[in-house]
Amino acid sequence: MNIVIIGGGSWGLALSNLLHDNGHKVKVWEYNLEYVKLIQETGYNNDFLPNIKIKASVSHSLPQVISSDLEMLILATPSTFLKQILKSINPLISNLKNIKYIINVAKGFDHSNGDILSEMIKKELPSRFSNLICVLSGPSHAEEVALKKPTTVTIAGNNLDYLYEAQKAFSNDYFRAYRTTDIIGVELGGALKNVIALAAGIVVGLGLGDNTLGALLTRGNVEIKRLSVALGAKPETLDGLAGMGDLITTAISHHSRNRYVGVELGKGRSLKDILAGMKMVAEGVSATKTTFFLAEKHGVDMPIVEATYKILQGQLSAPEAITQLMLRELKPE
């Protein structure tokens, strides 16, 4: 299959190696020209995937990577930049006849209106592509996929036959994909877990221990499920790989950018200083604000999200937030 990945960050590059291993022809577009030159000259980008040889061709030119034989388009750019990228891609793919899949692997929202990313994609690309849009998500740190450590994910879409073919395109002896038609649940599981993972990092940074972390993840998953179901997701999706699986992995792993931001906040550093020192995007920062306003809009009780939002806004210190959460009105589980 002829595949183009839009976004040469750690996840886009890890997926490019995976799909290359599976026998596909893969091209990657990356906006950062320095990274493109680095990969073209050395075959590596150690800022994103240390000591991993990049097997796909990488380019800074969209017209160079998007050709008439394109069959699968993978969107792997941070949510903040996705709309802009879609506007650039639109004229290049609008007349292509061979596209079978448009797969979003980014996790976040359209922060201008709270839409999940698949809805943004539908609005920005020609309507004839709407039924081809899929979402891939789950507990899948790029660094571990690149090292071929066993990983499982979920692919969501509307067409079951296409989903099965997409499963086969990604799956091998170290990467296994399940399928579901619950696009909303898979998207929201991936976006909302970043918020709770950030909160989990705060708990770790405060040095509060395993009891606190276990409680936060459990109650955080309840909040994720509340909002997701209110927005149309199936509750069982949030107990699966794209929900609880991804939440646990992101909240406990040293690979997680969102957990890292939380840990540093818990230690007392300012958000501005933390973000200034990062080369990759922590989606949970912007997702927290969007999630807070979605919860308010739909009348969904999300006290952990609210506390995290107030910490990021400088309205509440991390220790104060923990105390407020512990002293909330007592209620049944």
C-alpha cells in the first residue's frame, strides 16, 4: 500500500518504521526543515527516536509526498496545527481517486469549538472522504513501538470492511490493532486521558504516593467516561485500550510528555518554564482547558479536570487542589 504520514514527530516516525516493516511504501512529510535534513543526511532523528534508523523517505514538500497513487493518509500532527495542515492538504488530495483511508493518530480537540479531531477533518476535507476517516489510538508510546515492544491499539471507523483491512495494514508480531465503530469513544479516550495523565504527574511531583495515584486514575477514568458518554461514546470503549489502557500507560510512563508537565508542576516549576524547555507538544495542556469548558457546557461533573485547569491557570496551587478534592461532599462511589 502507498502510505503518506503527515507529521514526522516521534509517533509519525515510529509508525513509518512499523508500516515499512509490514511491506508498505511509506513517505513522511515533516514541517521542520532541520529535522528533514537531519534524517535525509544521517537516517536518524535522535531528538525524537534515539538510535532508531528511520526507514521511510522524509520530505518538507507536501506536493512531493502526496502523489496520485496515495492509498492511506495518516495524520500525525499535534491537534493545534491540524486544521492548518488540512487546509494545505485539501487541494492536493481533492481529486485523488485511490485514497481508501484517512487515519488520524493525533490526540486532542479542535480547541476553537471543542470538536473531536475527526469532526474537524470532515469539515476541512471534501465530503466524499467522510466515510474514509478512521482513528487509531491506544497505549502506544512511540519510543516503545520503534523498539518493537509488543503494543496493542484500537482503530475506529464507520466501514467494518475497511476497518479489517486497516487492521491488517498495521498489525504484525509486535503491533496488534483491534477494531470498533465507536469513533467518538476512541477519540475522546485519547484526548481526555492526557488531562488525567497531567493530573497524575502532579500527584507524582508532589510525592503523594501510590494510594493517591491509584485513586486519581480510577476517579479520573470515571470523569473521562462521564463526559465521553454525554457526547455520544459507548461506555465500554472507555474501559478498553483507547480508554483505561491508554490512561494507565500515559500516567505512569517516563515517556509521557503530559505526565512530565504534571510532575514538574507538582515540584513547583511554572508552566511557562516547563513548556519552554520541551521539544515536543504536551497535548494535555490545551486539552485541559477545552475539557473544562466542555464539562461546563454539558453539565458534567469533573472535579479532577476542574482542579487541574485551575492549577494550569494559576488560580490554585497543587497542594490546595488536592485538599479541596479530598474535602468534597461525601457521596456513594
